[in-house]
Amino acid sequence: MKELNRKTYLAPDRPVKIIQFGEGNFLRAFVDWILQDLNRQNVICADVAVVQPTPRGRVRDLERQDGLYSVCLEGIEKGERVQSWEMIDVIRDLIDPYTEYEKYIDYAKNPDIEIVISNTTEAGIALDSTDTDFSVCPKSFPGKLLAFFKARYDCFNGDTSKGLAIIPCELIDHNGDELKRILTELAKINGMDENFISWLTTANHFTNTLVDRIVPGYPKDTAAQICEEKGYNDTSIVKGEIFHLWVLQNEPFVYEKLPADKSGLNVIFTDDITPYKQRKVKILNGSHTSMVPIAYLCGIDTVREAVTDEDVGKFISELINSEVKPTIDLPADEMDAFANSVIERFMNPFIRHELMSIALNSTTKFRTRLLPSYNDYRAKFGKSPKHILFAFAALTVFFRGKRGSEDIAIKDDPEYITFWNEVWKLSDPADIANKALSAADIWQQDLNVDDNAALVAGYISDMLNDGMRAALKKFLG
């Protein structure tokens, strides 16, 4: 079997125009996969230099393969099982700035560079006010990026034509705006002059984005078979689902440099990404969060088993169609297509998605993923959505910590675990419901309104007395 490198696999010779912070599975199976398609269709002609954003990473592993690796996509599309394989050759260079800081800074002085892309996790876009020594590699991602901008500004004497398109992919609200704000604040902390700060904020163009694709990562169970079939020894294979969506807020300069919607992939440029984020968070993430306690307490362990279960699947479908979709301001046909695609993704036979992996931090997830739909539904219809209340009751029972005779390995913020332990010192379902719903410090609002407590108490009583399966059947009618 051949070793994978640019001698055994001949790749096109393209200029490096993109700096990418992050070498993880998601960027390689999503952004780099999209860049590959844009290059193949001659929409762009650009390769990538990857910067490792933390001291520990995979750039050296990827370097041994000259940045080459394969992406395997598997899933359900229009009811059919789909599998694809593609070699990705857009990563031309790899940089560990902790050991190659001078090389990193030299890229700032390269006039060919046009774009910065990042995915440094939600924690990556954060201000570290101690990042003040740019003679060595800064600790934070904003620190590294600010050092890059300052070197570029100095090299080109503040030439506004040398500004860059900044495309963050971290899953936080208004990621581009937030990154720009933090960079500006960090520049002021470092006493940088106003001319540089003006160049930073006007010559460079930040956009907000939303990304969506499930990427399980390295397929350890099938990697050897894939390598045998393709004839290359690839230690950096990355597996993802077929579905993909990249939504970018309209920014003319960014679109000029990366018209990523021109190759026919599911990329959208829009004036407002908010409805798309609501759609993803409310439908995909919200249904995930609601199904976990219900399905798990029914004896189910995976997402696929949950949505194919007669009762749980019906509950999820009703939740999405009757209580979530009506709260999102997008055309009905788009909503229907997205909702159908979510169910297809949940049914992906190639991905084993454990419910307990989604259960991590369930309290916060319920607040951020389901309460927006709850509030918008009440505002629109003047009453509480019963499926979401049933999911709340199931969440409450889940935090009792028992599935039959088994203990549930609950993982949540210690503060919230303490709260749920206090709830379960009570024995009467009415008292339990009242205490759980009234925790305004946790839910950031009082949920004990109208007849919510009576409904939730009834659901909890059914779950405790008859079991989750019987309670769910009774609810569904």
C-alpha cells in the first residue's frame, strides 16, 4: 500500500491564499471539503495554510501526509443510503506557531493572503487580557490573530488593500462581530495606536456564520478497509454525514474573496442569519435535547433508535411540526425541507449517536434550545406548548438519576446537579413540579405560570407510577 504524500498523489499547484486556524475533524470535513469543491469547479484558485491554535494538535500528523487526507461521507439523502469518498488536497502548509512563530508571522507579510477562517471551539473567541507579549506566540486565538494583523499592517504600511476577509466558524452568536470586538479591545489593552485599530476594523471585513454538519471523526472501525480499497495508507481519514449547511451574512468583500455558493453546495449568503440559526437550534438541537430523557428512560440508547421508535418518533415529529416550526420566520417549504432533512440525519445508519453524549449539560441545553421555542409559542398562541412541557417533566425525572434499577451517569454543572438533588428531596409530584418550574435563576424566567405546574405534575406522576413508555403513550393519545 502506498504512503500518502504529494509524490504518490499528484495534487494541483495553487497559491496559498487562506489562513485557517484549526486542523480538527470539523474544519477538514466541512470547510476544506467545500474549498476543494470550489477549486475543482474553478470558482477559486486557493490553497490553505493551517495554523494549530493550541499547543497540542495534529499539524505534525498531517504534515507527514503533506496535508493530504480523505473525507468519507455517509448518510441518508432523499430516502436513499449515500456514501462518498474524496481526497482533499487544499492544505498546502501546516504551522505550529508555538514552535514556528516566525514562519507564522511571515505569512502575515504574504501579499497573496486574502482570507482567514477559524474554528477554535466556542471557547476560542474569548478575551485574554494577559495576551500582551507578541514577541512570542500569544496564548489565545484572538491574540494570535491580532499579532498577525499587526505584522501585516506594519509590513504594508497600513495599506487598506491588504485587509482580509475574516470568516469564523465557532458556534457562538454573532461570531464575526464578537471576534472583531475582542480584537479591538485587545488592541487597546496592548496600547496599539489608533491608526492601526482603524485599519483593523475598516480594512478587514468580518462576517457572521452558521455551520452545520455532524462529523464523527476518524472511522477506526472501517479505516483499514477504506485504505485497502483506495490504495493509500491514510492516518487522517475523517468521516462526516452527507448533510451540510454553511450560512454566511452578506459582506461584499467576503463574498468577492470567497463566493462559496457558486459550486452548487448548500451554502447561503443572507442579510440575516438569525432565522437559520433559530431553525437549526430549535429544530435539530431542540429535538435532540427533548428526545434524550424521554427516549433514554424508555430504554433507548441512540438517536437512530429513538426516531425509529413508534412512540418517541411520533413525539419528536409532533414537537417539531406543531410547536417549533410555527415559531420560525422562514418560508414553509424551506422549513419542511429542513425538518425532513433533520429526521433523515437522525436516522443515519452509519453514525451511532449515543443519547448520553447529548445528555451532557442537559439543563443549559434545555434553556438555550427549547425555551426559545416555548417563549415564541406562548407569544404567538397565548398558551404553553404541551410537548415542551412533557419534555420538561421528562428532564426532571431524568435528573432523579435512575433508569429502572440502574444509576444514570449524569454530567452537568455542579450547581445544577445540586438543584436537581434538592428537587428530588421532595416526594409529591406537585411539589416537584412547582420547585422545578419556579427556578428563575436557572431558566432565566419563571416557568410556573398558568396551568404549567398542574400539567407537569401530572406528567411526572405518570412517569413515576407507570414508567416513561406508558406515560408517553398516554400523552400521545
